[in-house]
Amino acid sequence: MASLTASLAALVFLVFAVHRLVITRGGRADSAQRDVAGFALCVGTAMLLNAPVVLDALDHLVPSPATELLVTYELKAAAATFLSLVALALGPPGSGSAPVRRRRRIRAAAAVQAAALALFLTAGVAEEGASAVAAPGRAWALAAYNVLFAGYICWCLYVLARALFRHTRRTPPGPLRMGLGLAALATATGVVWALWALDDAAANVAAGRQDMGEDLLSTTLGMVTAVLAAAGATATLWGDRVARPLRRLRARHAHKRLEPLWSALYAELPEIALDPRAARRSPGLRQAEFALYRRVIEIRDGSLALRPYQQPEAPTWAGEALGRAGPATAVGNPEAALTAAVIEAAVIAAALENKRAGRPRGGTPDPGRRTPAARLETTEDEAAWLVRVTHAFTRSPVVGEVRDRTRDQAAAAAGTAGQP
């Protein structure tokens, strides 16, 4: 089972390496693409050489019985070095020190490889059955060899993880961000995989030996790391196909949640419907994103059409009611966005009351106290904001109080107008 798992993991890495090399042929890609290919090629080859079935096949071909152990560890360290170089490409744009840091990391990697070779030779490793055995009194050198590799690989993975997290924060939602997240997850499993080598160091200290091949847990961690790394690096190819149905589901859900506000506007302003035939129908998944876009436009058109009926005092009334409700409206409070949504909903509710009463007001409330429209850059942002406004429009007692005050004022004005 361990042999099969190791071979499959190696195959995933090697196929991925070939894919990257095809993309980077002719020098058209940046150095990061070549570094990713180098990582996959090194770690895939190391896992293939460390598979028990391959170890048995090479038993009579290698010059030294323990050469496989040295070669596979050196390949894994080289793979980790490639990852640390990938981290440099994920740094902030315009980093002039990147070439210098790249050369430093390559020199550091060469030093680690040289130190590891010296420790391995000092250990005098020989093969005994399916185990590598250190010379008498030199088990410490074999243990140091394993600790050095585990520490170096973990450091490289830490450098990459830090760069991935920083880059993810600068990347908008989409397939690229999904790929970065999968790559970060692969890095985390890679750390666990590397730390598992400390189990070999413990065996070195206790008995002066370690197994030549990797055990089932190690190969399983390698397989998981391989799949996550390959998925993360190719997310831009398949990510949109996976994300599209999710976007459509979110769009249909948002379309449904906007229904109460849209219906209230449509009842007074039926002309806002861009497609009257589709106005009352629930959209299918394929049409959900376009239907949501249309609904957002219709709600905004309705808000603009209500401007002659807007109650100038509505924001003030809403602010007073929110102030009585407690400290949630304090400046800097995390509920500030909710406060703005309640105020916008109150303005719309008051304008609708005036429209029903046929009472143009002619005043426009201060727009700076309402919607943060300048910060809404996409249709998804706009829809998410209007969902909050809709929730306040239907459920907020503050909006209900503003609605009642507007209705009472309109009734009073109508009564005064009816007096002789």
C-alpha cells in the first residue's frame, strides 16, 4: 500500500512538473513558473526513488546501498529551495532586492546541501536489510542529517506560506485567490510531512538506524500535498468552472432576499421593471446573475425616482431612533455599516409613504449620511449592500418608526389642507 501511494503521489508531482515545463518552454514565462516546475520535478523524483518497489529495482544498480537515501533527501531539499524562490516572486511589486535575495537563498541552499553531505558521510551509512544503519558511535551524525533537512524544509515552507498569505490578502475573490488558498493548505500539509522526518531522527538516536523507504503515513501526506499543490497551481484553469455554479446560487439567493424591497418599490413605480414579463418570476440558475444585476438596477432606479418624495427629516429621525436604541451607533463601532443601511432603508420607506400620499416634498436628504455607494465597486458589492438595506427595510423598528412619523405628518398635512 505504501508503495502504491508513493508511486501515485510521485506521478501527480511529475505530471504537474511536465505541465509546468510545457507552459514555460522557450523562456516565455517568468522565473516563478520555472521554480514551480523545478519543485515538482525534484519532489516527484524523490518520492519515486523512495517508493519500495523502486528501491528493490535499483538495489543492484546504485554504487552504494544507501545512495537512495542521500539522493532522495537532497532532491527534497532542492524542492524546498525552489519553493523559497517562488516566495520571492509573490513579494510586493517593484521589490528591487529580489535578485539579491534569490542569490542569497541559492547560496544558503548549497551550504545546507554541502553540510548534509558531510553529515551523511560522517555517519558512515550502510544498508542492513530494509534499513539504513549508521557506523558504530556515529548515530548522532545520521540524526543531525535528518534534523537538518527537516528544519531547512520547514523554513522554506514557512517563507512560502508567509508570502502566500500576504499575496492572498491583496488578491480579489476568484480562481486565483482560490488557488493561493489551496497552495497555502498544501504548504501546511508539507510542514507536517517534513516534520515526520523527526521520527527517523528519533530512531537514529535510539537504534542508529532508519527505514530506507517511506511509511504509509509519510506517503499519504506526500499524496495530499501533491494533490493540493497541483490543484492550487492549476486553479485558474478549473476554478471558474467550479466557482460559476456557486456564484449562480449566491446570485439567486440574493435575488430572492431583495424581493421585499423591490416589491415595495415596484408597487408604487411599476415602470422600474426593465422586463415586466420576468419581474415576478424566480430566475433559473443560468439567468441568476443577470437577473440579480437587473434587480439591483431596478432598485436603484426606484430610489432615484423617489427623490421628489424624500423626507428631508428622515435621516435625522432615524439617527435619533438609533441613538435611543443603544451604543451600537457610536462612531467607530463595527455596526456602523448596519447603521448606514438602516438610514438608507428609512429614507426609502419615508419616500414611499409620501408617494402613496401623493405628497411631493422636494427635499433631498444629505447623501453623505446614507449609502456608501462610492465603496461599492462590483454588482456583488451592490447586491450585498442592498440585501442589508432590505433586511432593515422589513425588520428594523427604526425604519418602522420613521415610516409611522412620515405617515402621521402626511395625514396631518392632508387634514390641514382640507380645513376651510
